[in-house]
Amino acid sequence: MKRYSAFAVAREAFRHHTGWERAWRRPEPKKKYDVIIIGAGGHGLATAYYLGKRFGIKNVAILEKGWLGGGNTGRNTTIIRSNYLQDPSAAIYEKSRSLYETMSQDLNYNVMYSPRGVMMLAQTEHEVRGYKRTAHANTLQGVKTEFISPQRVKELCPIMNIDGPRYPVLGALWQDRAGTARHDAVAWGYARACSDMGMDIIQKCEVTGIRQADGRVQGVSTTKGEIDCDKLGIVVAGHSGVLADMAGFRLPIESVALQALVSEPIKPCMDVVVMANTVHGYMSQSDKGEMVIGGGTDGYNNYTQRGSFHHIEETVRALVETFPMISRLKMLRQWGGIVDVTGDRSPILSKTPLGNCFINCGWGTGGFKAIPGSGFGFAELMAKGHSPLTDAFGLNRFAEGRFIDESVAAGVAH
Ligand SMILES: Cc1cc2nc3c(=O)[nH]c(=O)nc-3n(C[C@H](O)[C@H](O)[C@H](O)COP(=O)(O)OP(=O)(O)OC[C@H]3O[C@@H](n4cnc5c(N)ncnc54)[C@H](O)[C@@H]3O)c2cc1C
């Protein structure tokens, strides 16, 4: 595949952009692959990419029931940070954040990683204690974060009202190399690299059954026919329970819609990401100028990928006290995605009761930031049978009571 470069852009400008290749091929499925990954979201594509790049496993198909990146990967608010509390989480999220720093160069695709800084506001004494504890834990883990004063918060984000009547800002957990990236570009960059390695990304191909014999997966039944494989990776976020059911095991997971919305575009007014977990809302400004606003999950399990009016009202009402200026904005769009939430708010990257079947799920409301790190570790787990990055996230932790409690870092936050 031809490299993207300033020279290529100039060359194509001269020939009216007639020379660009398709970014990825549109193959029909083969009869058999070494590895099948179900789900062409960021995690599935990153897994395939690292299977090829790190382990030379390239006879891989990625099966997607819709279009690639059309699940949560293309619906999230793109916050990237690694200020989690527990050691296994800090390891995988910080690996991921560091891979984002060089992703555009690695993939030869501009994913617009913007390390503009993320702050998590402390608006109760309880949050002050919780975030100071996280900052100390992060120092020990080698993750650079700090607890900052209300005055520093105001300096970093002048549009904020830090003296709100109900919840004044008492400080914030600040990570200066955290930020955002263009979510579609992350999926497209990985897809292009996978296709370039000869992998087949097969869209509009829903897996409807998992065929097995003697405790091992033989292949999958799909809307494009039967496909065999030596190993299977299930990476379908909110549909993990459905696929686990096809494979014959149960997951400790709930599926629920998470919503977000954007305003009309306005002039640049905010160059950091702010999360306010007590009132439950978070906001950043996109490169187009829209205020990107994230809300909460629906209060009941469901599989609807859409927004609802009461969430707009709740989220905007929560944020107006801290950001009075948004009361004058028009809201343009809202949407939802189905997230997969575990009891300890940590992901599952694991072997399953089926010998050659692996599962990567449970990223809940915060898995965009984890895409490269998750793919890096999960590929190793699939290729070698274990990975230092994923060992703590096995399914067995629920039976053995080894929870990785991230309810402060990920309970409502992203
Ligand atoms: C509104 C919202 C805001 C969010 N904000 C953030 C944020 O700011 N920061 C952050 O880190 N995370 C955020 N997240 C979470 C993040 O988006 C997800 O954790 C992450 O994208 C999950 O990626 P994935 O690849 O596992 O899943 P997905 O991108 O959902 O991909 C799974 C794919 O599997 C496919 N699939 C399902 N069933 C089948 C089947 N039977 N056959 C074939 N294919 C199938 C789906 O069509 C889908 O494309 C947010 C999520 C939402 C919804």
C-alpha cells in the first residue's frame, strides 16, 4: 500500500485526486482462517493489527455485522487518560496512552491525538480524598498525574465557574498528557494497516452461531456462510453476552446504553477536557468547535443505540452550574452506544471455557482510551496463552474474588 505523506498529498492535488487507493479491501470470506476476530471496533481491529505486527499471524478475518467502527468506537467522546487506581489498570491504560502518542506515525494515519490534558473535578470532600489517593497511587505506578488547586483549575479552564452554589470546585485530578483523538481515524488507521498485511475485514457479516466440538471452537456461522478457524476472539462490547450465549458460557456483565451530545460549533473557548463526576457530565471542544458533552448510562439494561430527551435535560442541567455559558448554546445531535459493564468496572481479557476461544469485553463507559493497549495485550494472550498486561483481567477473578475495583476511576467517568 502506498504511504500517506505530504509529497503524496501534493502529487494527488496535481492530478485531481485520481490516484488514491482504497484504504482497505472488501474481500469475500475464505473457508478457513488461523484466527477469526468477531467485531471490527477499535479493540477487535487493534487485536488483529498486533497479531500481525508482533506475532506474524496474518491469516486473520475480522467479521463485523455492520460497518467497521460503527459501534461504540465511532460513538464515544474520545477521552484518553490513564489515571486509574489499581496497578493492573494503570499498567494497561498507561501502555495504551503511550501507544496513542505515536499511533499516527506507527499506522501512517493521522489519528489527531491531542494531549491537551484531562481534569477530573473534585466537588465534594469525598472526591478530594479519592483523587488525592489516586494521585499518590499514580506516582507509585509511574503515571504522571497531580492533584491541583481550584485556582489552577480556573487558570486552565477560564470558562468554568468554580464557586457554584451547590458543588464548588475544590480541586481536580489533572493529567497533562491525557487528551483526545479522532475516534473514526483510530478504527480506519488500524483497518488500513490490517488490510495491508493481507487480513480480511468482512463487513455486513453477522455471526449467528459458534460451532464447536470436544470443547473447542470449529468455526462460526455467519450471514455470509460457514467459516472455520483455529482460534476465535470475541470482541463485541455491548453484545458480549449474546456471543457468550452462542458459545455456551455466561458473563458477569450488563449491557446498557450510554449517551452523548454535541452543541453547535463555536469559537475556541476550552482547550482541556473536563470531567465532573459528582454532577455527572463531562465536556471538551472538538476541532470543529462543537462542545462534546457526555452524559450517563440509562438506568436499565437495554440494547438501544439511541439518545433520549431526559438525558439531554439531566446532563445539561448538571453542567450548567459549572459552565454557565452552555445555557446559551443550541444542541445539535445526540446519540447512544451499548456499553458492557462489569461489577468491578474493569475489563475482561480472558480465555474462556472453550479451549481456543478468547474474550475481550467489559470496557464499559471507558474503553476508547484502552484500544491500543488492549489490542497489544489481547493479541499476546491469543498468540501465546498469556500476557503480563492481561493476566489480572481473567474471567476467573469473579469466581476467586480478585476484583479490580475501579468504581472511582470508571464508575461514571470515561
Ligand atoms: C456515548 C459514549 C461515550 C463514550 N466515551 C468514552 C470516552 O470518552 N473515552 C473512552 O475511553 N471510552 C468511551 N466510551 C466507551 C468506548 O466507546 C468503548 O469502550 C469502546 O469503543 C469499545 O470498543 P470495542 O471495539 O470493544 O466495541 P465496538 O466499537 O462497539 O465494536 C464492537 C463491534 O462488534 C460488532 N458486533 C456485535 N455483534 C456482532 C456479531 N454478532 N457479529 C459480528 N459483529 C458483531 C458491532 O457491530 C461493533 O461494531 C464511550 C462510549 C459511548 C457509547
